[in-house]
Amino acid sequence: MNGVIEPIVGRYVHVDIDGEMYRIYFEESGAGIPLVCLHTAGSDGRQWRHLLADREFARNFRMIAFDMPWHGKSNPPASWDGAEYQLTTARYTQTIRSFCKALQLDKPVMMGCSIGGRIVLNLAIDHAAEFRALIGLEGADFQAPWYDTSWLNRPDVHGGEVCAALVSGLMAPQSPATSRAETLWAYKQGGPGVFKGDLYFYRVDGDLRGRVEAIDTKVCPLFLLTGEYDFSCTPEDTKRTAAAIGGATVTIMEQLGHFPMSENPEQFRRYISPVLDRILAAEAERTGLR
Amino acid sequence: MDSASNATDAAITKAFAGIAALLDQAPALIARGRFLDCECLLGPLSHPFHASIRQGRIVDLTPSPVLMRSWRFSYRASAAAWAEHWQPAPRPGFHDLLALTKRGEATLEGDLHPFITHLQYFKDVLALPRRHFATVAS
């Protein structure tokens, strides 16, 4: 055998979510503090492949990226009758917590991007004690809408093409063409109505304005990082959100947009590495290794 | 209007007038628009162009106004926005057609169906002057 084999391993876990079993696909690599990564709306866990392949991070973190049901290799549940998919705050929260429980993860670090960045805030409000740290990429309590989501799923518009074309401009112009294309490929592969259904959470059900003040970063540290080219969740959106939370750490990432981990993994690494270092240092202090 | 903004307007108009020829040199982009036949209004807010697109090629590009000419959709932006959009690395918020509409620098009007079905095509067509704008503007 002379092919290059990456350290990432993919498996399926059967997860009970609200009384129904889901077959969830996840990939992982590394050992140590569990670090669960949440993909953006309409995409899947492949967005995290560069992070998971990072051998330095793998020395201290068990990095896990799972595909939400209806996304990537996680199918809809067996009971699905074709009804319109719609992600709610409650369902999203339950899915994450059930997945962590199924893998018996001990106080994982949770890192989410976009809708994942939003739900991280929700986890900080309602379930902070279950997590070691929370990292929200491209996250805010609310973002002003900039297009009509009904274009995303209708028979006279190609869903894959329109989903990809809409989000293409959310990436930084400096991001490498191959990484931009790979990021868009996942959008072109998404199931009909899935991106739109995810945005129900983002646009309708997940407005956290007036709630983020309840976050206590002493219970669980919160890191918010947003790319300067993200015009969906703008740096101003993230800063406004952080201003209402005592102790949240905010970083505006240069030459990055809405998909930092996949559109320019090298540039993203410069920003996420210090955050992971801080989490490691806090862990060392907690366990008396310092 | 000062002489600097007059110069920008003139450069933008000149760049727009050259888009059809730039598109002719981009066969992959034409191929992506091969199912598109459309009349649209594109360009600066105050003096856009009527564009006639046939099978992905711009076969006619005429400065407005043209008496009683119809169009299905219009995408117009301020001259300053186009000038920034066509920089090699545009500033955040000026780097995408829908970033410009969100920040109020551009307007999108009419029947959006042809625009949405060919969104990446229009993004790429309207970015064509990027490589040449510095030369055109100088």
C-alpha cells in the first residue's frame, strides 16, 4: 500500500433523538479533550476535514465532526414521509446533546459555524455546564436577512446551483480557488429543501436577541470568531452580540468569510490555534498539571 | 459632481461597455449561460445599459435610456460600488453582488427568475472587468 491515508476515520452511530433512532455519520481523529464540530446550514461535516487532519491539534483533542440528519451521509429518519424538512432550535439542541450522549463525551468543547455558531449561543444560555468551552464561528444573536429563502427549493430553479451561488459571495476573495470550489460543492450536493429547512432555525426560530445576556462565561468560556468578509453574519453582528455577554472573547478574522475552516484552512488555523491553546491551558490548570 | 466622481463614472461606463467582449473570451462562462435568453438592465444606477443575452452571450449592450425598451430584471449599483467591486481584492461588503444590495449600494428589481437561475453566471459576468479595471480607469 503506497497511497496516502489520512488520520480521519468515519463511522456511524445510532442516536435516539426525541424517541426516534437516527443513523448519524461522524468522522473523528485525535485523542484527548473531545471537540465536536458543527457544520453550516445546507452543508455537512466535510467542511472540517482540514482541522481533523491537523496532526498537532490531534495530539490534545479528539476532534469529531458529524453530519446532521438530512445532511451528508446522515439520512432522514426511517419515518420520514417526505414532509418539508424544518430545523427548529429545540430539535437542533436535542440532536447535538443526544449525539454527545451517544458517544459518551465528557464535557466536550463545542465549535459550530453559522447556524452552528448560533446554536452554540443557545447552548451557552441553556446548557453551559455540559460543555468545557463553546466556540461560535460566524455566530450572532440575529442577522438581517439578505435574500428570500423561497428561491432555494422550487421546481423551476436548480437547488444545488442556487444554494451554491448564493453563498459563494460569503467567502473572502483571498481564499484559494480550490478551497472555495470545495466549499461550494457540498452546497451543490445538498438534498432538496435542506438548506432552506436549516434556515428556518436561522431566520425564524432561532432569534436570540434579548436572551444572550443570560450567558455566564464563568460557567463555560465562550469564544466568538467571525470573518471580515462575512456579510451574512457581519463582524458588527458578532461584536454587538458579544457586547451583551460579559467575558466573551471576540476575534475578527482577516481575509476570511463565512466558511473559515473550509474556504481557507491555513488562514483559519492562525486564529483557531490560540483558542485551542487557551482551552488546553485552562484544562491543565483545572487538572493541576501546572 | 466633482471631477473625481466624473472620472469614476466615465471609467465605470467604459468598463461596462467592454463586458460583452470580455465575455466572448470566456467560453466556460458562456457555456454556463447557454440556456439563458434575457433582456436586462445592468450597470451604474443613473445610466445603466440594456443588455440582450442570447445563449449566454451578450449580443447587444446599449446605454440607456432606449425608448420603450423592456427588461425583465435590473441590477444597478453606484459607480463607487462598481469601482470597489472591481478592485483585485475588494473591501468587505463590496466583494459580492448581494453584499452590495444588502448594504444599499445596489438595487435589484423586476422579475428575478433569470437572475436567480443564473446567479453565479451574473456574478462572474459582472466581475469580468476586475482584471482590466485598473487599466481602464487609468
